[in-house]
Amino acid sequence: MRILTVVGNRPQFIKAAAVSGRLRERHDEVLVHTGQHHDDALSAVFFSELGLAEPDRQLSIAGGSNTSQTARMLSALEPIVAESDAGAVLVYGDTNSTLAGALAAAGARRPVIHVEAGMRSFDRAMPEELNRVLVDHVADLLLCPSHSAAANLAAEGIGVRQPSAGAEAKTPQVSVVGDVMVDVAMQWQPRAAASGATLDALGVRPGGFLVLTAHRAGNVDVPERLATLVALTTALAADGSYGPIVLPLHPRTRKRLDEAGLRSTLEGAAGVHVTEPLSYAAFSALVCQARAVLTDSGGVQKEAYLAGVPCLTLRDTTEWVETVQTGWNTLVDLDRDAIAAALGGKPPAERPPLYGDGHAAERCVEAIDTFVAERGIAGSQ
């Protein structure tokens, strides 16, 4: 069967790198890159480094508000879905690319496959939360990274046969497959933990520095919070108790810092190493060897957990609730006292395998095969 896969940002490239190869052993995949992350440091390098096939279609749609970007993607994807003659459309995660791909498929009456379904932060102020909720409610096959994600779907009635549904209505299928990012992490992290090149280039030593990333709208698009983030970063670095801070700067954050006139403050601060966005291997080396990770990224929270490195989440909610429940992740928002308390603690003695065993991609493809067979879906080869 032909499956049209829509990707657009760094985490989706990593997830697709786990699934795409196995998917292509059994199906004809058409890979569409929306261009949501168009910068080479967040796009091209991941395709080459992770061995992901080059996109069949490149839409180059970046910038603008969430609404306008999603609308432009949806408009561009509509004819592609029709022309591809795909039997289903596969999307990952919770970005604007995810929502546009799912809506384009649903509008064309093509089944939607959602990898990383069921995640909830329960914060509707986050664009990502709106995207993941909307996608889950139009999806036909929902592939969950954890049992708590499946429970979230059940609580919303997804995957539960509705008594009022007509005889022809098909109940969405929900399957817990694990997290495909674990597959990639298990492959890369042993090498990353032993690699010294990135640390040497930055002049930091294993266990003697912090990694910080920030790009969520709630932190960088609100001027007051962006100023607080900068002040917090410079203060933590100046304190000296935690070592220097390495900050790979996301293009969105760079733009907001420039608009606010704050980038020079960060780049000139003692103990703050501002870098360009890093490749997967280089960033993994930093995460695996850091004292702790401070981030507002859901994907980075997971990467820190898998590396056995404490994470401090610069938000007051998270969709990866299990990492908080096990004590490896602390919600600190932008509170310096909360950060200091978390950095002063010791990591838990245990780190259970929350998101699978490194074979999630295999389970995704098996679930897709079963879904296709049960639904009798046809699509060009």
C-alpha cells in the first residue's frame, strides 16, 4: 500500500528515521517535508545523519502564525494527498505539520495514522496541545507511546464504540507500541555518552555543565517571560555552582531575542555558551554527559530521561507525566528557587523503561499492517 508521511520538524525527522525504513520494507512510502523547520541545522543534517530518505516533496512552508502556517500547509497538502493515491496518511507528534497532514487526509477521506497519539499536558494554551487533541479526534489508527497515553484517549471516548454510531461507522483503533524515539536513542546514546568531541569544542567536562533549550511560544513569544528566561540563564551561569550553561539556540528563539535586543546579553554572559543548533549526535553527546538538562521541549525531556540525566522542565505542565512521576523530571517553570532546589537533589535510584524496549517502530509497522488488512484498505503500490 502507498502511505503518505508528513514531517516538518526535528523531532519528526528522528521519529521517521526509526519508522520509515521498516515501513518501506512492506509499503510504498511518499515522504512530504512541509518545511516547518527549514534551517539546515534543524532539517537537512538530520536526514543525512540519521539515514532518512530525502523527501519526495518539499513544501518550504515556514514562518507566520500557527494559524496561517497550518492553513498554508493544508492548502499545499490537499492536492498532494489526492494525487498520491495513498491508502493512508501518517503523521507524527503535535506540530502544525501534524495537524495539517491529518486534516488534509480526513478531508480526502483517507485514514489517518497518528504516531505518538494520546499525549496530553492538559494545557490548551499550548498550540501543541490543541494540535495533538484535534489530530487524535480525526485519526483512525492511534499508536501510543505509553499506557497512560492510551488511557487519555479512552477518557475522551477515542477507540470506544459509540452506541449512537451508524452501522458503517468504524471505531478508531488504539495500540500501545512504545516510543519510536527510544529506538533511535538506544542506537545512538551509547556512542554519544563516550564522545568527547562536542564537549572539547565547548570547553566543558562531563558532568560539569548544564544544557538548556527553549523555543516554546509560551516562553519565547511573551516578552516578559523571554526577559525572565535570559535573566535566569545569566544568573545560573554567574552563580558558578552548576558549571557553565550550553545553549543551542533555536532559530525561533534567536529571532525573538534579536527583536527584544537580548541576544547580546546572553552571548556576552560569563559561563553561557551559545551555539548554533546541533546535529542529533552532537546534541545527544551533550545531553548524555550533562549534569542536568533544562528545557521546555517535550522531546528533550524524553532524551534526558533515556540518558539517565535529571531534567528540569521550564513549564508548569508536561505531556510526559511519567518522567515526573519517577522523579527524573521536575516542573520548575521559570522559578529560580525551584531550579536551585531541583539541581541540589540526587537522581532517583531507579529508572524504569517507561516508553518501550527499542522495538516501537516494528510494532508501528505491524499495527499498520493489521489495520490495513482489517479495514481492507487499497492503495497504489
